[in-house]
Amino acid sequence: MKFPATVLLGILLLGGCTWVKPTPGGHQVRLASGPTEIVGCLKIGNTTVSLVDKVGYFKRSRQKVEAELSILGRNSAAEMGGDTILPISEVYEGERSFAVYSCGRP
């Protein structure tokens, strides 16, 4: 019985890990919480990011998946020359879309 307990413990520990890290440019990108935060900004485009939202039969925490998708969105926006992102879709099967803006942030 030790093997299944060990496997379960490993899966639980992996579920707590953050797999996605912000790039140096991604650190500079802001996640806007609503349309009022992008008034006066120039829309550059959209980006859709995705990741694994379950490990085997186990679904990852929705909060962790959402946080990691935001990091991926910020990283993608930095590559596009943006400094702000705004979610334009809900999280669905490990995927989310963001609008990318340039707001002239330093």
C-alpha cells in the first residue's frame, strides 16, 4: 500500500508547484482588472495562452491555473510590445485569451 500513497503524495506536491515563471519583460506587464483601466491605451492585439489544467485524473487548482495563464499572457504581451493585458475570455480547459495594450507605462 505504500506505493499508491507515495504516488498520491507526489501528485499532490506537483499540484502545488508553479510551472510558469514570468520573463523579465513579463514582469513589466500589468494585468488590468477591467475596461476602465485601459482607457487611453492603444490595443496592440490579442493573445491566447494555454497550459495543462489536469495531471492524470486530477484537476489542478482553478486559482493556480488562472494565475499561471495570467503569467503566460503577460509574457506573451511583452513579446508583442504591450505593457497591459485584459482578460477577454474565461478559463476553459486550460486556455484563456487576453487583449494586449500599450498604455505608455514606464
